[in-house]
Amino acid sequence: MNLKKYIETYGTATAKRVAEEAGTNYAYLSQVAYGHRKAGALLAQKISQSTNNEVQLHEIRPDIYLQSEQGAA
């Protein structure tokens, strides 16, 4: 599931929790979700972890992470 879909599915409260756990704020997370900003590699990892890997690394940064790398990260 991509980050935009995750936010739409689980709502703002959950997205705010994910942002806090990932060390960012909801506004930045939303900008990443809607393609206005790119998450750095470390933030992408933290977002993925905070969503229990429902949002996978390759969905946040396909230019850095290949789909097959998810298990390796």
C-alpha cells in the first residue's frame, strides 16, 4: 500500500502517530504521501517501520529501494 492510500485508509490520527514515531510531523508526512516532497532513506525506513511495513520502502522511495530489497532493509 502506498503512503497516500495508507493515510486515506487509516485517517489523520493514525498518520499523525506514524509521523511522530518516524520523527517527523504530519505536514511533512502528508507532503511525502502526495508527492510534494521526498523522504530521505532513513525517514523512509522509519515510516515503513511505523506502519508495520504496510507501506513498504519501495513504495516510498522506488528510486532507492527495489521491491525485492524490502526484506533486506
